[in-house]
Amino acid sequence: MGESVPGDLAALGRQFLRAQRAERDLSSHTLAAYESDLRQLGRWLGERGRTTLLGVDRNLVRGYVAHLARAGYARRSVARKLSALRSFFTWAVERGLVDENPASDVPAPKLDRPLPKVLRAQDAAFLCELPPRDEPTGLRDRAILELLYGSGLRVAELCGLDLDHVDLARGRVRVTGKGRKERQIPVTEPARFALEEYLKLGRVSLLEKGGPHPQDPFAVFLNSRGRRLNPRSVRALLSRYLTAEGRPAVSPHALRHSFATHLLDNGADLRAVQELLGHESLATTQIYTHVSTERLRAVYEQSHPRA
């Protein structure tokens, strides 16, 4: 952490971040958010003459949360910052730096969780068929869309795929999800065919664009310069195909949402869907049961003569 966090708090913040990186193998994005949140807390405490954890109690943490709300932070941002403080103080308690966690029972703002955007099955299938099969990028894009919808991959998981993660013979891919956890995911027959076609006919052409010594020789999905495709490019290609058809753009995550919802619509077990999505908590997966309920309600209201 930087000099803007006063005294002992700065040193403790750096120790905490090192511990989280080593023990929990958190992503660089999560660590950067933790650092920013602790730095912000340190400035606020410094303005009140506090440079150590001594005397930081529940009332002080509540005051900080109220300050964030008054400053105009969204409820979701306040909840995330409070979660970071809980993690920090839990770490401090485990190391005997403080006796108790002053943030443990401070209530987080209630969040209105919107239902995720879900495509109709026919619209998802239509999207997967849009990329042309007579050019390398079209073969690549078809394989990408089939995997996003057919296997429910996160876009970062898809972009992180290497050749040895793909097992076409068994019809599955190995991905590394949040928390560096690996999972094996089956692929649909259309996805397996699209992947096989891309790997045989499209990827070689894209790899050659990287020259005699390509930067990412083992990456599955490559851009037009022979380098590993990034999530931003995947979002752009998805938007491009839909815009060309005069349809509203959706994010790659909408295909993941559609994957989960369509599985549940067709009788899949909730825990099986949890495993496929790589959710740590079943509660995270349960949002899709609400989506399915809403869809059933819509069908009922449109179809029943007395609805």
C-alpha cells in the first residue's frame, strides 16, 4: 500500500495483501480492490487522528459505512468495501493484532439483485450459427459462442484455455475458475464439432499471423495477430454479430446465464448446475431458479385464457 495510508495501517495493509496473495491465491483484480478499499479506510481514519487499529470499534466502522453512503457510493460498492474490511480484520484477529473483528456484525446495505439477462433458446441457437464457416475468424467465433452457451464458461475462462485443456475425444474442457479452482466441463456436440473445425482449419491460419515465434503458441483462441484473444475482444465480436442482425447487444455472460437457466428449465438438478458453473455457494446458483419461475409465469400469462 502507498504512503497515503498512515503509519501502522500501511504496514499492516501490505502484510494483509501479501497473505491474501499467498494463502488464497486471489486474482490481481481482487487484490487491487482490497488495496484501494484499505487505503480509503486509512485516509478516513487518518483524518480522525487514528493511525493504528487500536480503538477501531464497531461504532467507528458504522460511521465509516455511513460516510461512504453520504459520499454517494452505490450500495453494491459500500457492501464490497465492508466485505474487504471484514476480511482485513478477520486476518488481524487471527494474528492477535486485535481482540475482535469490529466489522463482523455491521450490517451491509441491502442489495436489489436484478434477474440476469437470459436469451430464449432459439435466439441463443441463432446467435451460435451467425459466424461464417469460410474464414478463420468465423470458425473461431462459432467455437467461442458454442462454448459460452453450451458449457456456460465465463469469458475469462474461455480466453484462458490452452490446447491441453481441450479433450475432444471425451468431449470436455478443463477450465480454471475463480479462486484458481479447476473443473471439467462437458461440451455439446455442436461445440465439439465447432472446436474441431476451428482447431484444424482456423487456428493454424491465425497462429501464422504471430510470425515464426508466436507469443501464445498454446492458446486455443487467437486474435488476428496470432495472440491470445482477450475478454474485451470477445465482447466486441458478440456485439458485432448482433448489431449486424439489428438485434440488441448482450454480454458474453448472458450466454452463461442462458446456459444455466435452460438447464433448469429442462429439469437439471440445481447442484449439478452449481458444479458446472463453478459456484462456491449454492445460493449464487439459486438466482436461476427465480429466472425460471419468472419465465414460467410469463408463459402462463401469455398462454392461459383465464390468466
